[in-house]
Amino acid sequence: MKKFLAFVLDFLISFVFLGYIIALMTGETTGGGFNLQGGSALVLFILIVAYVVIGRKLWGQTLGRKILKVEKK
């Protein structure tokens, strides 16, 4: 269960943080946050995957796993 919660936390962290940065760069912010479409959404997807892969390769865990104290692989 902790692994799943860590996954959800990682997704939320990366989606909100990276998504908002991309939205600011592309002008796709809204009154309630952001609305990425097309290429911007694809870039966000690629960055979320990269966040997980790089986090695991470099540090052995992602931020969500560290916060929830899930054992390193």
C-alpha cells in the first residue's frame, strides 16, 4: 500500500510542479491552474516519466518514496 501511495504522491508532485512550470512557459495557465494540450501535455508526460526513472537511477528512490519511507531498491 505504501508503494501505491508513494506513486500517487510522486505523480501529484511532478504533475503539479512540472505542469505549472510548462504552463507558465507556454501561456497555458488558467484562473484555476493550468490546461496543457497537445505538445505541452506530451512534454509533461515525458518529464513525469523522466522524474521517476532518473530519481530511481540516481538516488535509488523518488521523492514520494522518500517521504513515505518506502525501502530503496
